[in-house]
Amino acid sequence: MWHGLDEFLHVVEHGSFTKAAKVMEVSTSHISRQVQQLENRLGSLLFQRTTRKISLTDAGREYAVKLKAIKQELIDANNQLQGEQRKPKGLIRISGAGEFVACHVAPKIVEFVKRYPEVEVDMDFNNRNVDLVEEGFDLAIRFGRMQDSNLIARSLSPRIMTLVASPEYLAQHSTPTTPYQLAEHNCLIALGKRWRFNFNNEIKEVKVAGNWRSNHPRALLAATLAGLGIAHLATDIVDEYVQQGQLVTLLDEFQVTDNASWLVYPRKDLMPYRVRLLIEHLLAQFND
């Protein structure tokens, strides 16, 4: 009676037979066959299928809700029996990039692994915006403003941005008094060629350009300290250099304050206990 149930729930969670097959590491035809056999046994259609997409029928939606509850109870029972509630174990895959993740998030994850040594962590540092579900990541740490409604986003820490330049650069070039004057300067670019500014409570983007581009903040910082141009960096990266007089902040009154570092993860009805525990650990650490 259990044949096809796991395949059915994976299709529900991931939205397609192909994605479910990839996550389960089986063929798409296997998933399709198992679901069809389940429908035959139940005598009810669970999915409406077209050439372009699939969607749950009313019966399928009701069935999925009940199955998820049953499966979660089964997982909880297994966890309790195996002692996982006391000793979480297994692999957690995390995607992240940048100075904040390396210097602030990673040490807190290390604390978690020391507390629960049967947990394995695989941290992938990559600036590209990975597809967590497609690529099998449990969670990610991202910077900026969250826009993907398919992910749950929890704020870890605000990240205030600032413009900085060296005194040497400013001595050779005019100091900008409005963001639009950045067009006259060599701007050291991270990812996008547009920087956001607050003009009397209205957020506007200003196009910038320059001869130095890097997706690593330390590379941008090094170029800024060397007097190459103006950079847009998080305050926690540049504060010590500003205090020492090696850098000067610019256009402070125009800076936006809605950037943050986020803990994001897929909308999963069934989350492994070890992942849920790590999420709770990180949120508690940063809230403190």
C-alpha cells in the first residue's frame, strides 16, 4: 500500500515529475509509473496533466495534506526512536559567499557541529544565485533584498552599505556631492552596474562604471585602499579603515538601509530535524 506515496509527495513538493526524479535520483519514467499505479489503486486522479504543466486535482490536494501529516508523524517517531532529537546527524548542504558568511556565519556553524559531531556540513562558497531545490542545498545565506517568493527568508543581520574612497583618490578627483556625480568617477563594481540611493525617501538607481570589477569584497577593498576609485561596500567591512583614516565615507545622507544578510531555505513541509535545529541555532545566535 506504500508504493508510490513518496514519489507522489516529491512531485507535490517540487512541482514536476522531472524535478522529483532528480531529487530522488531515479528516472522520470519511474516517478510517472509509480504515481500512475498509485492513482489506479486509489481509483482517483491525483494530477491534471497537460503538455506544459501538472497541477493537483481537488482529490490530490486533499490526499497530499493528509499524507504529509502522516509522513511527518512517521519522521518524528523515527527521530525519537533513534535518539535524533538528542543527537541530530546527517549531511547539511549550505550555499553562501562573501566576507560576512566566512567571518561571521561559518564560525557559528562550527559551534553547531562541535555541539552535534554526528552532523556533517558542506559549505559551498559561490556568488552565483544557486537553485536550492534543483542543486540539493538545504539552506543558503544571501545578501541584499529577498524577492524569491518560493523561499522562506529570515533576517540574520542588517548590512548597511556605504560609499568609500581613499584620501589620495579624493585629492586627485573632485568629491561627489550627489549620487549622479558618480558618473564622473571611477566606480569599483561588485555585481551590478547600478547603485541604489535614497533621494528624499524615494529609492532611485544610479548607473556607475569603472575599470575594476570583482565579486569579492576584499578585492574591492584592496583597490579602494590603493586609491583606484570609489566602492560601495558594507560598513562592517570598511569601518576599521574609516576609523584609521585610510578611507573616507561619501554621500552618507543618500544611503539606503534596507539591505540585510538573510538565511533562506525552500518551502518544505518536511524538514530534517538537523536542518531545523541549525536554522534555530543561527537565528538565536544573531538575534543575541
